[in-house]
Amino acid sequence: MDYSVQEAYTGLRSNEMKQSLTYVYMLLITSMALWGGTWVAGRVLAQSIHPMPAAFLRFFVASSVLVFMCWRAEGRMPKIKRNQILPLMFLGLTGVFSYSYFFFNGLQTIAAGRAALIVACIPVCISVISAIFYKEKFGPVRVIGALISLVGVSVVIADGNPLALLSGGVGRGDIMILGCVVSWTAYSLGGRAVMKTVSPLTAVSWSSIFGTIMLLPAALADGLIGDIGSARAIDWGCIVYLGALATALAYFWYYQAISVIGASRSGIFINTVPVFAVILGFLILGEPIHLSLIAGGLMVVTGVYLTNRS
């Protein structure tokens, strides 16, 4: 190939890669903005509908939208092999069932902005686990970043007094939201392995379906029928938002990003969720923004940056 032609080809490929990455980053930011809104919508919903019925309705809507997306994309629901069933069920268990349980139970007693800031340590957890199991580099700077982030989380949870953690200062809501951290870390890293054999849309769709099935018995036991009958218009609006936008689309976009740039680099964007959540919680719910929330949030963001920077 002529040098000038090869140079032009290389430049073209470079531009294509930059455009592709820009597109991925745009999808991630949009997903994070939608997830920031989930803490507000979830907070509203948790005040009138029991946790498990709310979770089931969210993912029933999400599964319906995802099935529609699959039919539009492939003309049918993508088939899965027998050896893919258990990994996809694991994603449904972690990213749908357990995450939803902790999410809605936590939001019954904890402010949306506070909850979102606790969840901001997810990228650090993803990076640490990736370093252990996937041999990703985790040098001194990333270790320091992880520690700063964890201290920031303790500042948020303990309202500026981390020593309160040692004297019973952590509420049930805080523990529930920390459960979200564990669940989503497992979901992200499990998705990394699953998407070696299936597409992002297939992974999200089947995990949502499996998770919805898992949620049904718990939802029925928690008063699903009665909650459907007494749900307000605003509740249905929150369910549609949570299911169609913040789950079906945002989960799909998040897994698309993981398939392109990996779990750690995608996970770093989660630190923008608290920003959206705190602002929306203040504007819509009138939640106060305390100094400890700002200080702890800055520490979390700083730690996440140090942990995930190149």
C-alpha cells in the first residue's frame, strides 16, 4: 500500500474509533442521567408501593420493552444455549432481584441524594475485583484512590462523623444501599464474562426476564395485587420511567459500553450519578444538601478518578 494511502487509511480508522468512543461516552452519560433520576422516582414510589411489587412492576415494564427491542432488531427473541442459562440467571439475580430489593427497601428510609453518593463507590469495587480476578493493573495511586473513596462513603453515611460507624451510627437504609453496591458490582463483572458469548441486548433482555420471574413470588407476598389497585397516576409515571428508560434503555447502553471499553472504564461514569441525583433530589423533592454530603461526595469522586485514571 502506498505510504500516503496507508497514512490516510490509518487516519480514517483513528477518526472512526474516536467517533465510536464519543458515541459510547454519550450513551454512558445519558444512562447515568437516567439513573440519577431513578433515585428520585424510586424515592417517590417507595412511599406508596411496597418494595418488591415496585421492583416487579419496574422490571415487568423493562422486560416488555426489551422484548420489543429484540423483535425490532432481530425479528425474534434471541435464543440462548443451555450453558448460558445459569450465567444469565446470575445476572438476573444480582442486577435485578437483589439490587431491586436493596434499592426500594433502602429508599424507604434514606434520602435519594445520600443513597446515590453511597452507590458512587461502585467503580472502586469494580476496579478492585477486576484487579484481583482479571489481573488489571492496580498500583499505589489506585489503592490510595480506593481508600479515599471508601472514607468519603463513610463521611456520607455517618453525616460527617465516620467514628459514628463504630458506635451504631449506620441506619438500615445505609446498609440496604450498600447491598446495591455489592449487587451491581457482581452484575457488571458477571456481564463482562457473559458478553463473551452473547450480545449486550441479549444479555440485558434475558437477565431482565429471569430477574422479573424471580421477583414475582416476593411481589405477590408483599401485596402486589393491592398495590396495583391503589397506585396513583404519579406512581405509574415513575414505574414507566424506571422500567422503560432507566432500565431497558440505560441497562442496554451500559452493557454496550462494557462490551466496547470494559467494566472498569464504564464503571467510572457511575460517579456522575450522585451529581444528577443530588441536584434532582434538591429540585424535585426539596432534599437539603448538607456540608458532609458535599465533602464526602468530593472524596468519593476524587477516589474514583484516581482509581480509574489511565
